[in-house]
Amino acid sequence: MKKISPKNLLFVGRNWSTMGANNTFENLLKFFPEAINVTSKDLRGFDNRVYRYFKNKTGNRCYSSLSAALELNVIKKAIGKNIEIIHYWFGDHDYYYGYLFKKFFGSKIIINLFFSLEELERRMPNKLHLKRADLITCSGKAQIDYLSTFISSSKLAYLPLGIDTKSFRPLKRKNNRDKNLVICVGNNRRDYSTLKKIYLILKKNRPSIKLKLAGSLQAKDNFINHPEVEILPFLPEKKFRNLYNKASILILPLLEGGSSQTLNEALSSGLPVITNSFPNLLDYTNTKAVLSFQPQDFTSMADACLELLNDEERMDVMSKNARLHMLNYDNSIIKKKLISIYKSYLGVKINEDT
């Protein structure tokens, strides 16, 4: 077993401005504050002819000029350092040429994947680079099933998305939730057409219902004839968490199943969820706090929502189940799991005492 210091780790990732407090990459950097990191904050510019050339050579829509700039910066940061592990946190976006670093630096290349199975097919037709990584950490077990058809299972590990359960937590008061408030959070992969149909059924059967959409600018056109629906493009962190605590249900109709950040935030806040069934979400929705339906089944989703809103006792049980479920995904647990993965799959032990 090889022992290394956190100083021998290099993490690569972009700084998503929309992720807020539940930014998985920022949390990763907090796990190992002594590690070297390459982030988009380091870049002064990344849209030039050279970066576009490397982008176009991949044949993948998910790889951008920003991705190429990040990979080039890995070389700059790694020169003269004893880098044992290079871990691409948003590997589905930012990794392609990194396997070449193994020759230059003798480093192990790990990539993290968040993409849904549909996105892996649609946005990453060229997967040759995945085979050349030393290890792929996947946010869903369905990804492992998919990748194992062409990559050895010995190079695939399950690393779920974590959550700061101290920041996203229920309020102590039981009567804080608005029984007429349902919310939808986020933009990516959201099925706003189905959400609108759900809302119309709710409004017909429960005229006092209120729908708020946070971080959902793309939904504006769907609800243009419904000015009573409140669309909140951006919320400060405190107001964002308060929205989870004030609402009674998160309605999350999806076009496809990818990462589960919104699910984790809602469940950690004790908020019951109504969403759709997708393979890549099963690891997170396997709790009585989540009701899953087939995609576009707006009638069943609306009926379930109405039943819940009229059953306070069941809502309370689901809220408790949601919180207990998410305690298993606390960031402290995910850090231990990541260290264990390095040890089990790479034969490397992180010595944090050095």
C-alpha cells in the first residue's frame, strides 16, 4: 500500500456559479485543502483558436474550449510537483487528453461522471478517452452498468453525490411549511411542459395552490399565461434554503435522469419529492420520501400531489424519512468513501497527518 500526502493530489474542475452552497467541487476542495487544484477561476481566457482546435478534435459536444484550457493548465500546475493522482471532478465535461499526463507525470488519472445515460450517448459519442483512465467514479450505479459493457468493472467505482446536511436541514418547528406551496428547482433536464400540466390539475382541484420555480428561467415561456406562478431566477443562499423549508412538496418532472443535486437538497431539508423514474436516480430516490412515476405521467403525479397535500400525517412521515435517508449522503461520509476508493482501487492511502 502506497502512502501519499494530500499535497500529491491534483483536482480539476470548473466553478459553476449556479451551484451555490451545494457545490460538489468546492466541497471536494474542502476535503483536502492542501491538494493542488486547477479551476476555471485560474483562467483569464479560454476562447481561442488553439483551444477550439483541441475541442473539435474530440468529436464530443460536451468538451469545450474551457475544457481544453483546464487540461492545459493541469500541465502548468503539475510541473515540478510529485502528483500521484489527477482527479477530474466534472470528467464528463473536462476530461479528454488527460490520459497523456500518465506518461509525463506518472500520475493516476481518475474521472468523475455525472451525466445521465442519455447524455453519455448523445453528448459523448467518442468514448475512447474513458477507456484510458485508471478509474472512473460514477454518481449512479446505472452508469456503472452502462460503462461495464466496454470498460472493466475493476476501473469503475460508485461515488454518490454528497450533501451538506448541516446547511440543508429542516426547521425545528413542525408548522413552518405552507400547505399550499409546491416548488420546482433547477433548470437542467426539467420537463416544464409536464410541470405545467400538473399545475393546471392542481389549480383546478385546489384553487389556493401556489407554484414557485427557483433557478428556472427556461420555464418562463411555459407559464406566460399564468402570472400567478412565481419564477425566481436567482436566490441568495439563505432564501434558497428557506424555500425548501417553506414548501410542502418538491415537484421534479424530468426529461432524463442525471445527477441528483436538487433531490439531495430537498430531501436533506425534509421535503417530500414527486419525480420520475430513471435508472441513474434510483440510488437517491430509494426512500419512502420520494414518489416516482413514469416520465410525462402528469395525471398520476398531480393526483399524488393532491393526496399528499390532504394527508398531513403522511407528509410528516415522509419528511422524517427524507432527512434520515440523506444523512447517509453527508459530505463527511462521501469523503471517507472517496478515500476508501483510492485505497481499494488504486492501492493508495491518503495520509492526512503529513
